[in-house]
Amino acid sequence: MEVKNCRKCGKMFNYIGGQQICPACKEAVEKKFQEVKEYVREHKAASMTQICEDCDVENKQVQQWVREERLVFSDESPIKLSCELCGTQIKTGRYCDKCKKETANNISAAGRRPDVAVSRDKKDASSHRMHTFHN
């Protein structure tokens, strides 16, 4: 375990992993998140500026919660997000469902070994065997 200074308040704390903020600041951030989440639920047509001003939270923090898919905007919200790959309008996150699925499939396919190569390897292995003939 290492000791680090909190990026928010500067206090020293035992760092285990994740964000480099102390437990007290993590708790404060989580309380603020719950406040913003409730505000967004009650004020569906609120703009990003209005959310930040009324909840006293930085735009950067709200954007992080949206990217993490912790905060979701309703259909009535004027806040429009775009998928980072295809540009489709989304309510939360960084990617639309289609792009997430395609990316997951591409990663999965890249990790698999092609069947053709396996069967070719078996053929090649059998052709390199030593054959002996008995009289």
C-alpha cells in the first residue's frame, strides 16, 4: 500500500487503487453525484450549464459521470451526446449500443484463432512425420 496526497483536498491517505482521492473526498463526490442524478430526474429539460450552476458541480465532473454511464439524460433533455465512433445520438456513455456490440465482436474475433489455420497446421504436421516401411 502506498501513501499519496488527495488530488482534491491535498491530505495524505493510503492509496489502494482507482481515483487518487481520499475516502472523505470520494464520499463527497458520491453525495454530489446523487444530488445531480436527482436534479436531472426532476429537471428533465435542464441544460448542462443549468445543472452545473444549480448543483454547484463542474462540467468536467458531470461529463465523467455520463461517460461512465452513471448519469443518463432523458429524451426530453436538450443535452445531446454523440457516439464517438458513428455520431448517433445517445443518452449516456461514449458509444451507441451498435458500436459497443461491434467493438466487442471485433475484440472477441481478434482473440480467436482462425479455424483454417488450425486445420492447415494439422495437415502440415502430418506431412512432416517420418514414415518407415517394413519388408
